[in-house]
Amino acid sequence: MAGPSQADLDKLIATSNEALQKLKGAKIEQSVETVIEQDIASHTAAIKRIEEMQRSKAQAGWAARLQRYLNRDGAGLFWVVTTGLLCGMAWTRLQEKYEMEALRSETDRERRALEGQRQREDARVEELTWQQKKLIADLEQAMHGSSWSLGRRIEQVLLEAKQRLAAPAETQAAEEPAPVVAKTAPTAPPPVKGTMI
């Protein structure tokens, strides 16, 4: 769109001035307020038309410059688009790298937590094994000097403890320690007359 020429602008200003002169030469019958309002309206309309013409001229100038740029150097637009695509790909790769680092850190934390848990379970299994071995030794020592019925009971508890020791370590760590001590008599019963001691 071609913009207004300077001659058009001069013609518009001259028309506005002519209208103003006609308003000034109006008959006295019209009130002063009416003449002033018409004068202001005429000047406002002229100013708006001038602004619209100048705006159209500026828009036409920008469009013409853009068209000249595209016609003269179409490869520039190609390089702009290519650079944008490369920057987008680089940003995507950078985000993927950060996500992989975060995932690797999370995996390392989980692995360390599992190793710590396994070490605690191994320590618990060793502790249970030591307690059971100590219980077996105490039971074997307590069998001497006990009555026959109490000895049978201790032998049964001893057999259960040995079977528990023969179980896999994972089973020992998973199950709760059985109250083996509760199966033994707290104190030996007094010897009955006629019973072999």
C-alpha cells in the first residue's frame, strides 16, 4: 500500500484551514459556543486523518523494507530458521543430560540404601546365629545334673535350635526369633525320691 504524498498532506491541511475560515466568517446568529465546538471538531477530524495517513505510510514502509530484504537475501531467513532449530536441539540434549544425571544420582542413593539394609540384615543374622550357638552351649551344659524328664525337654529344645541353625541365612533374617528360652524350665524341679539323678 502506497503512503500519502506530501501534496496530499498539504491539500488536507489547506482544506482544514479553509473550513476554519468559513467557521470564523459564520453569521453572528450562531452562538459562540457552537462555533467553538464546530471548530474543535473540524480540527480533531483533520488531525485524525493526518495520523491515519502517516500510520498507513509507516506500515507501507515497513512492508516494503521486509519485501526488499526477502527478495535480496532469501538465504538469511534460511539461516535464521536453521539456527533456531539447532538451538532447540541443543537445549533438548542439555535437558536430557540433566535428567540422566538426576536419574543416576537417584539410582546411586537407592543402591547405597540397599547395601546398608543388606549389611544390617547380615549383622542381624550373625547376631541370631551367635545367640543360638550360645543357647545350644547353655542347654548342653544344663543337661548335666537334670532329671530325666527335664533332660528330654532340653534335648527337644536343643534339636529345634540345631534345625534353626541349619536353615538358610535369608530365612533366619526374615523370621522373628522364636522364644526358645520360654520353652525351657526356669528352674529345675526338685528331685523326687526314687528318681535317678
